[in-house]
Amino acid sequence: MIAQNDTRVRQSQQSRGTIRGQPTQTHQRMPFRQDLTQLEPSELAKALDPLGARPFHAQHIYQWFYKRNVTQFTAMTDLSHALRKRLEQTFTTPVPRVTKREKSSDGTVKFLMNLSSGHQVETVFIPNTPAMTLCISTQVGCAMQCSFCLTGKMGLLRNLTAGEIAGQVRLMAHDLELVNHRFNIVLMGMGEPLHNYDETMKALRILGADCGLGVGPRRITLSTVGVLPALERLAHEPLMPNLAVSLHATTEELRNRLVPVNRKYGLADLIAACRRFPIKRRERITFEYVLLRDVNDSMADANRLGSLLHDIRSKVNLIPLNEAPGLSYRRPSEQQIEKFARALTNRGLTVSVRKSRGRDIRAACGQLIVEGARPSPGQRAATLIDRL
Ligand code: SAH
């Protein structure tokens, strides 16, 4: 399933005339124009060279794009007219556009964005988590088919490009006037980021550029079901985001049912990969665990979870299911959620329960992290139950 989709994406990149950002031969009369939103600052500087521009122009263009939200070359008024014209002849800028914005009574804002291909993606702003958090998508739909997730029901329509992933942040940050404020990014919208590895990592480099939005990797959390070869690659990235792993089950048998990719990359191997994962001092891997009534919420589940994670620097993020039509699972009672959380803290784990936000605008898909008060050194357990 994964290999097949990868091939399709490669083919579509070729048919757009770019392989790793390089123009390919084309017999059309129209000169090939490169997608500027796909270029990191150093790549942009190289691409500008044949136009007679200087490397600092790449920084200026990034500033216009990301700091000022200006994506039309004609409006980049500190560039000469001649250069602006050449830029227009050389590059395209296929940016997403916000088509709908819905605000929830709790301050959560859901954005619907149209891509140049006509597809749509959802992004969500969640205030006061306590940080400002932007939740963005990495794919249109998702191939992972987790049995309780609505996005999985769509199947994978296509991968987002790095420019489209970074573009979601640019649009939200400007719309919400966050550009000069600290905010966090979670890759917890639509899609599986490690199933679109290269574009996701490139997006993180684009977002991190100082001449752009300057969002460093420590303010970004990548959430994954555990596509193991990609997780191994991530372990060697110079630019490493925080890691959240969607675990959801404590036995191979149950995880095979809830998270079908487990049949290919099993729970035991995933836990072993997490154990090897190079986490920095004072940091931890977050394990997400969707709570499903009578499926994975028993005390036996809690005890097995405790045993699986006991020697990993981790925190557990319990996500009571967001029920939705079309899902055959139920959310456990508040009492059961609390009991499950307490069983984990009694075993010495750090636990938070994710509060469901933006429900009145259907922005809640388990996309919000409510961090518990950070435990002081030595104090390992913290429980935070948010009642709705
Ligand atoms: N593909 C990534 C990011 C997806 S969404 C991943 O799986 O980690 C982020 C989290 O929301 C995941 O843990 C996912 O399992 C969870 N989620 C999906 N559907 C949900 C639902 N109906 N209720 C609660 N959480 C859900």
C-alpha cells in the first residue's frame, strides 16, 4: 500500500516536470517554471543565480513571503523591476488559500484551505494549551486507516508538498497575527507525516529558516503511527522535532485491528525503535493513546501500557475518543478515563488527558494536547483530567 502510493507521488512529481526541484526536459513551448515554495533558502539562492540575482535576494524573497505574507513578485517593492519580471518568468508560487474560517466558542479556529490542485485540507488553531498551537496537515486524506479515525476513511488522495505544509503555517500565523509571537506546531492534522517523509522534513527546514518564520524544531511535534523505516531516518535528522507516537493498544492483536500498519511494523519493533530513539536530555517521547470504551480501557490494558513504557523516557497522552457518525466505537465514561489515568500514574508514568476542543465546529479530532503541569525533577507523576 505504501510503496504503491509512493510510486504514484513520484510519477506525479515527474509529470509536473520536477525531480528534487530540478527542471526536466520538456517539449512544450511554455518555458518550465519552478515551484518557488518548494525551495529552502540555500536552494532559492542557487536558483536565483542564473537570473543575475545575489544570494541576499533569496533572503529578501523569504522575508516577503513568510514574514510579510506577500506572495506576488510584483508587490516585492525592494527588488528591482527587472528582477521581479524575471522572477515571474522563472517561478510559480502555488500557495494554499483560506476559503473558510470557523471559530469555536472556546477560541479554537478551524481553517479550510484550498490547494492549487483543487483539494482541500483542514488546519486548526488551538489557543491556550497553554501555548498557541497550530495543527497542520501533511497529506490530503491518509493511507493508515486507523479504525477510529475519520481521515482514514477518505483514503490517501495525495501528499502535500513542503510548500503546502509550510504554507498552512504562514497563512494561519498571519491571519491570527502570531508572526511575532511564540507558537507551537503539531503535525496532527490530516495525514501521516512519516508517510510523506521528504516533504515533511523539507517543510520543517523551510519553517525553521531565520529569514522566514523561524520556528525551530523544538516547537514542532511530529505525531506518527510508527512507519518504522522512516522513524529510523528521523532518528538521524540534524533537525529533529519532538516525537509523539500513536500507540493506542498494548497487544499486537489489538493494535493490528486498531492501527492496521501494525501488521507491517509491529508493536514490539515500534517500542524497540522508541527505546533507541535519540531523545535529548530532559525530553521525552509522547505516547498517544485513544481511549475506546471496552476495547482498550481496562486495568489490564493500563498495566500492560505501564510495563511497555517503564524504561522509556515518556509521557502518555490519553485521548478519549471523539465520537462521530460512522465510527463504531464509544468514548469511555469520565470515571473510567480517570481510573485508567490513575492506574498509569500509580505505575510512575506521567499522564495527561487531552481535552477535546473546538467540538462545536468539528475541529476536534484528538488534535489538541493539554500538557499537564510539568513535573518538577524527581516528581514523575502528574495527572490532569479535563472535564468537559
Ligand atoms: N497520523 C498521525 C497524526 C494523526 S492525528 C498519527 O496517527 O499520529 C493525531 C492523533 O489523533 C492520533 O493519535 C490519532 O490516532 C488521533 N485520532 C484520530 N481520530 C481520533 C478520534 N476520532 N478521536 C480521538 N483521537 C483521534
